Amino acid sequence: MKNWYNILGVSRDASANGIKLAYRTLTSTRHPDTKDNVEAYEILSDPVQRAEYDGRPGAGTGSGNTSSSHASGVPGSREAPADDADKEPEAFNIQIIPSTVDFGIVMAGAKNVNSVVTLSWDGGSPYMIRRSPSGGDWWDISDVDFEAGRATFTVSAKVTKGISGGSHTAHFDIVVDNVAHRVELVMSVRQPLVLSDKEIFVYRGSWLLATVAAFLLSEYVDHFFNPAGSPPAGLAFAGGLWNIIVVVYGLSRIFRRKKLISIFNIKMLWMYASCAVIAFAVGVALLWTYKNGISGWS
């Protein structure tokens, strides 16, 4: 006796709608007039013939693919409840927004960058919603939430160890009633440069000049607003706290370990150096002006 369940690829407890969907899937990939497919569908879709078939010895048993056509076992999947399984899905106007997720530029060592993909529909609930498994070395679907008329997929991207710099692309599918909707994923990775000893010296020297410049500009502001040299207690406290913060932060940058110095391009390094030199020169010029006779300097 032929196993009609195996031929359609459904389990013995498959619903009428599940049998119909399985038959549609087969006819979309094989010739619709295949005799066994048609006969299996005619018997299993008719309640009387199916009951008669199930009552025969050996019916519906044997080896073969007895899994349903749904994606049970795949995280983020959903099938219709048992009491709705025999109803035709009434969902229409199905939309996936956005169809392309651009995570932008992600720095090496940064935290996960999350984006939400929303599946929405009008009318009744789809019979089946599933997604392809998470994969890839830089993306994952971290959360799936089903609501009335919509489902949300939280997609996370992270620069893991070993990923090269540059652009990376991937995709995953959201399948609604056997129709796949593709979501493209794009991320650009920025990896820090490996600096030479000379470049590290420039980096440390830039932060040293910037620290001294911030201290000199603080002194300039203090004497500009308090030419008598006796600022209010509150202003004096704020100025002293500022100087402490500047010095501590500057020293933490100057003496940063080599492997913790992150420069993503040489232009950035020379920008740091130029700004530090300009700030230092401005600070020295302003204080020199006050030192040489401008009112308020004592």
C-alpha cells in the first residue's frame, strides 16, 4: 500500500490546510499531473476517503519524509493554532520593512548594532511564518516578536574577531505561507591601523601638546574674567576641577598602551597632531600677551 502522507511530505496528523499547502508546494516544483501526487491529494483532502485510508492496516506508516511542510523547530517560526488550521489564510498586503538593513560603519570592538525588520499584513493571520536560520560570522537574529497584524525581527551586527575591514553583505529570508521575502544585510567594518613607533610617538606628542594647551587656555579664561586675580570661590573650584580632569585625561591618552591606541587612518592621526599644535600655539600666544602688559595680568 502506498504511503500517501510520505508522497505529499506531511505527517499523519497534518491539517487539511497543511495538506493543501504541501500539494501546492509539490506542484510548483514538479509536474502538476504526476499521478501519485494527484491521487495522494485526492484521498487525503477528502475526509471520507482519508478516514477510510487511515483505518486500513499499515496506512501512513513506513520510512520516508514524514515531516510537515512547515518550519517547526526553527527559532522565530510560527504556525497557525490547531483550531484555525483548517481555515484558509486571509492575510494580504504583506510588507517587509526595510528590505535592506544597512548597519553603517561599525568599529572593531564596538557593541552590537541592532536594527528591527517589521513584517506586516492586513486581514487574517498567515497560516505560517518562518525565517531562515541565523548565520554568518557577523550577524544574528537576536529576537522575534509576534503581534496582531505584524511580526518584528531584531537583527544584530557585530565585528567579531577575524573579520576584515571593508564592506560585508549577507541576507536572510522571511517565509510567509511558502512565499520567501529576502532581507539584505550590509555592514562596513573599520579596523584600526597597526602604527609604527614613529606614528605612536606623534600620537603621544599630540596628546601632550593638547593637554598643555587646555591647561593654558584655562588660565587665560581665569585671568580674562578675573583681572584682579581673585576669582569667586565657585569659579576657582570649577577651574581647578577642570584642570584636574584635563591633566588626568591627557595623561591617560599619553601613556596608553600600544595595543589600545586606535587610529583608523593616517589622516586622523595628522588631524590630531595639527589641532594639538594650533591649540598649544594659541594658548602660549594669549598668555604671553597678558604677561607683557595687558591689563589684568599680575
